[in-house]
Amino acid sequence: MQAKEPSPPKPVELALLVSVFVVAACGLLYELAAGAIASYLLGDSILQFSTIIGTYLFAMGIGSWLSRYFERQLPAHFLRIELLVGLVGGALPAILFIANAYAPQSFRPLLYGLVLLVGILVGLEIPLVMRILKRNVQLKDLVSQVLTFDYLGALAVSVAFPLVLVPQLGLVRTGLLFGLLNAAVALWALWLFRHELRALKSHVIAALATLGLLGGAFAGADHITSLAEDKFYQDRIVFSENSPYQRIVVTHGKAGHRLFLNGNLQFAQRDEYRYHEALVHPAMAAHGAAKKVAVLGGGDGMAVREVLKYASVESITLVELDPNMTRLFSQNATLSALNGQALASPKVKIINTDAFKFLETTQDTFDVIIVDFPDPSNFSIGKLYTTSFYALLDQRLAASGYAVVQTTSPLVARKSFWTVARTIEEVGLSAKPYHAHVPSFGEWGFIIASRRPYRAPTALPEGMKFLNLQSLPLLFDFPQDMARVPTQPNRLSNQLLVTTFEEEWGKVLQ
């Protein structure tokens, strides 16, 4: 007897399978959004994503288990759950940003509470769809079809989230867009099962109200973002955008312009000269005749501005991961004025790539390498403070060259600071630590790495606002509360520096 070929899916079945695709995409997006926001605001992205994913999957398991108690009116239950997922999941990024600005102490419990709630609701969705489809589809076909559409939806959003959605829409508007998609699925289910629903009018009102709320919020997403950020940043926001790598915000107030990346202050116009003079000149002036210089990080161009004060410099290679940063500080008239149009200099070559990858692939060597990365608050940045990175740095440094690394606060994060020194020494370089007071940051540390002993410069460029030859030696003197403490090197395999840094700065922020 010839086996009966499976019949093509009916329109209702196809509609429900498309709904599975949308449901899976929305569910994963809410999970990714929660993880991204947690890593932005709490740091340590691996820990945040791991705990968010674990909590979310656990909640989905609870939702799947609870689905057994939904026995009748399955389409009505599915419709209501879709509306709830759309409302709660879609509003999740906006709620979390506002909570962080106005009630930061409630951020963490609210974060995990929302993740649990959305996870439970999403865990209810697929079992209900499968039971609705079971009316007309054989079990083996049902499972394969549902899981296929489920995984395809997850794949689509996992690719689109970092490459398209966040850079183009931002987290708040992205969440609301997918909330609207959930509500659209509910509206579609309302049409498909209109003959089965008892309180059809109530369901129509609920669906339209949900679409209206989410649509209105989507239209006013910029106002929602401003509401949260104006409170968080205090000064007036003059520029903000999302890149594939970070949230960039520039404010203007009494301290002039200030740059924030993912909510963390990078410089204040009022005193950035202290930081950048201390970062660049002890190494550049000591070298005496640097021709080829690399600046790793520092996409704002401030360090490049200081390097250009040396007539001997023939070329500067600026390696900045985020092209949005170098574009902003080279094309925005106000911000490019802060770096003296340094990025437009013919001596400057901008390469937008990961600094680790750059050091692995380039064959160039440099007389001076300036390393100006954010603090090691998560593992993706922490890799740039490891023995693996400094070994690559050593290979690209000329025999008589100097590298200088910004190295957090030796007062607030004393163990973290000396861990970096120990890590540099572990790869065979000498480490010459020093510090400077920058009012916006407090006491801040730097380390010069080299193969030859460091010798203090005998001359500095003209026009210094902070450094002079008399005060320079004082930077290398460490008082007792910042003196060296025993530490272990930071390796790529353990990244103990990230944990140490979080512990030390966490005590200050509590």
C-alpha cells in the first residue's frame, strides 16, 4: 500500500506557523534586550547575559509547565497571552531605562522580575499553538513544523538585533516594535478564531488598545529615551545615538561637553586636558623623536591632538573599534573643535577594527603606542588588559619604543591598577606606573611599558596647561594608600582583573 503523501498546510495552519516564527523572534529579542541593558548598566556582560538567559529559560520552563492548566478556549488564551507579551516585553527596555534613571536601587529586582514574567508568558505561547494545531496536524509533522519555524525566528532576530535593529532603532524603539508584532499576532489570531471567541467585542477592544498604546509609545520613543537620559545625565543632551557597539551620548553643561559611552563618563571638556596630557606626554617626550605612533582606542581624537604637538611625528595610526565614534569626532563641528580637528590631519590614518585583531595582523612597528581603552568592566574589554594582548603589544613596539596604558584609579581600584602592572611585567616588559589627578575622575593611573628603562624627558612641547618639567617627576611618586600590592597577572583564560575591578568599584558605588 502506497504511503499517503502529507497534504500542504491549510491557511489557518500556515498562519499559525508564521505566528510561531514571530513569537520566537519576539521572545528572543526581549531576552537579548534585557541582557544588553543589564550589561550596559551593570557591567560584566558575560555574567549579565548568562544570568539573564538562565532566568529566562527557567521562566519559559515554568510557562510550559503551566500550559497544562489551560484546557478550554485555547485560542482566547493564546490571544490574551500575546497581548500581555507585547505589552510587557515591548515596554521592557523603556521601563528599565526609566527605572535606572529615577529609582536605580530597584533596577536589578525589576530587571529579573520582568525577565521572569516575559519568560513565563513566552513559555506558554508555543505549547498553546501546538495544541491548537494538533486539531488538524499529525504529531510528527506538528513538532517538526513548529520547531522549524521557532528556530528560524530565533535565527532571524539573533542576526538582526546587533546588526540592524539596535543601531537603527535603539533598544527602546526595537522593544516596542516587537511588542507591536506580538500584538499583530494577537489581532491575526482574533480574526482566525473570531467564530470561537465568546467575548469577541472585549477581545477586539483589548487588541486595539494594546496596539494603540504600543504604537503611541513607538511614535514617542525619543521622548521616552530623553525622559530617562535627561534625569540620568543631568546636563542637557546635545547628541545621542546607538552604534553596534555602544550607546554614545554627549551632554553640555557647566563642565562643557561631556562624553558618555554606555552611561560611563569618558571625558569632561573642563579637565580632559589633564587626562590626555598625562596619558600622552610622559611617553612621547621621553622617546624624544617618535616618528610612527599608534593610538589604540581614543576615538574622540583627544590623544591624537596631543601626539600632533610633536614635529617629529610622521604618521599616526588610530585604531578605534566603533566607526560612529571617529565619524562623530571628525565630522561634528563642535566635537571636532575639541580635538583641534586632529582626525582630519593628513598624518592620521583611521582603522575601525578590534585592537586585538589589529595587533595580530599588522606588520608595522611603532615608536610609541598609546593604549586608551575603557576600564575593564567586562570580559570583552578585559581581554585588552591580558598577557595575550600585552605580548602582541610587545611585538609591535620598536626596540627603543614606549607604550602607555590608561589603567583606572590606583586609589579606588588599587588592586586592579597593580594587576595591570603585574600583567605587563609578565610578558617581559618593564612597567613604570604613574598617576595624575583629574577632577572628573579623581586620582587616575597610567603605566608606561618598554624594553628599555624609562628616562624622564628633558623637554615638553609648548602650550601645556597641566604638565611641566618640574611637576612631571611627582606623577611617579605613589603615597602609601596607592602603593603597590601583591597581585596575579591577568590572563585571557581567567580574566581575574574584571572580577577585581567590579569588586573594587562596586564598593564605591554602593
